Amino acid sequence: MSSSSHESEEGLTFSPAFDAAGLVTCVATDAATGDVLMVAHMNDEALRKTIATGEAWYYSRSRNKLWRKGESSGHVQRVLEMRMDCDQDAVWIRVEQAGGGACHTGRRSCFYRAVTGEGGAVKLAFVDAERVFDPAKVYR
């Protein structure tokens, strides 16, 4: 193990390992239930704003811009804890999710479909897919 990987894995220096696009993956879970709510990306600015404000900030690859979770929906994520993985290229945040839903489709979680392999065909099946808000009313 090189000294730099040893420091990254065992040390206490905060040193995010951003990918070639300047991003780290972030997994957001519900602090009360442990359920995975969403996976998104953070650049350096989003990571620092999340730490400074206590609210989740992300970087949208599709829109090529920084955004605060809930800025248009009001469904803010208040960060209760942030952890880095062993090589500091992924972030886990435990959040309190305002408004009941984290997904832009109106669902509590972005993970509302299960992968099934019934009959040899790989398909998706809805699970926990009830909408908790109407996205047409929230995102005008």
C-alpha cells in the first residue's frame, strides 16, 4: 500500500477523489429508515456547500449546473451525517427528507422498480412506487 493510499484510507485528512469530470458519487439515505432515496453527483462546490449549509447540494450532469435539492420542489434534504468511503471517491449522506419525496417522479425514493428475471426475460416491476406528490404541480 502506498503512503498516499494509506493516508486516504486510514488517515483523517478530508481529500475527496474526484473523477475526471470533477465529480464524486453521492448516495442519500433516509436517516430514520435507512432506505436509499437517491444517487447523485457532487462536484467540489456542491460538496463544500453541503457541508457549509447542512442541506444537500448536487451537480447535475444533464443540466451541467449546481443545484440545491428542493430548490424548485421545496423537498429539501437536511443532512444529519456525511461519510466518505474508503478511497474518498463516494459520499454517503443520511438525510431528513422534507415533503416526503426525493424523486422528481413524485415518489419517496428514486429506487421504485425491482429488476426481475422471470421466464428468462429481464424486466422491471414496480415496488414501493406510490407517488407522494404530483410532479406536474411541483415542477412548473
